[in-house]
Amino acid sequence: MTEATPPGWYPATDQPGYERYWDGHQWAPTIRAIPGPPPVSGERHAPRLALIAAAVLACAIVGGVFIAKGHAKAAAFVSRGSMTLSDSDHNGIRFSGTSCEGSGGFSDIHTGAQVTVTDQSGKTVGISELQQGSYAAGNNCAFPFQVKVPSGLKFYGVAVTHRGTVQYSETQMRSGPALSLGD
């Protein structure tokens, strides 16, 4: 090349596939590979898309581990239980046809009475109410209830009105907790 050739990268005649830099006066000893053609539309985004895909995959893996270790919100189930009143002298239960309810010292046990379920720390995890009471063998009055609660708790506390809390395991809650009051 001559002095009239402007500075820049030109094909290296002694090394195919490479360029050598002409500074306008002489050839530089440095060479570089000839750059490929410009990317086709969409190719320039390939590294970014690969990075996004890797990030999504990493989140999925971390999320899976998080769930596997029990940190995800537990699935819920419906526990179907009962509260049975027993009163041998019949002063604490009022019967009306096939239905019944508490009376006297049991007057708080009736259709609509609150059922509260708590977790091991005492936090409320489910609220329901007693359904209509019905005659049960032995002059007892049985009130069914159902309450939706999260699975995976260490234990569940079940209380009807102000009568205190009875603890149950998840297996017992799934089978149906059976509370009783009276004789």
C-alpha cells in the first residue's frame, strides 16, 4: 500500500482470515481475525434471551427446593368434625323433634356457635360454625361442622365457643375431630 491509503484494518495477505492495521505510514505487527458478518435480525438478542432463560430456570430450581423444604404455602383441606353434648339428667340439652341444642350450662352450644382452629403458635387458621344439632344415641346431641384448614401444620387446636382448645394431629383433622362436652 502507499502513503495515500488511509489508516485502517486491511486483509493480511500473509495470513488468510486475518486483518492487519495500516497506520497510514506502515503496517502494524498486530493482527486480528476478520469479523464475521453482522448478526441477522434477532441474533443480537440471543445472548440476552439465553441469560433470561437461565434466570427463569434458576428461579424454577430455587422455587422447587423452597417448596420441597415445606416453605411454600400449604395446600388446604376441609376437616369435617363434630361436637357432641352428653347430659344424663337431660337438663343441659333441649330436644325438638330430631334437632337439639344446648340449654342451661350448655346454652352456648347451638347451631351457629363459632368453631375456631389455630396452629401451634395460636394463630387462627380456620373459622366455621356448628351446623344443626341432631339426636344421637344415648340422648346425646351431635353438631357437625366443617372447616377449611392448611395442611402441614405440627398440630391443630380446635375450640367451640369459649370451651377451651383440644389439640389434634393432621391425620386426626383429616379423619374428623370429635369433641365432646358433658358426662
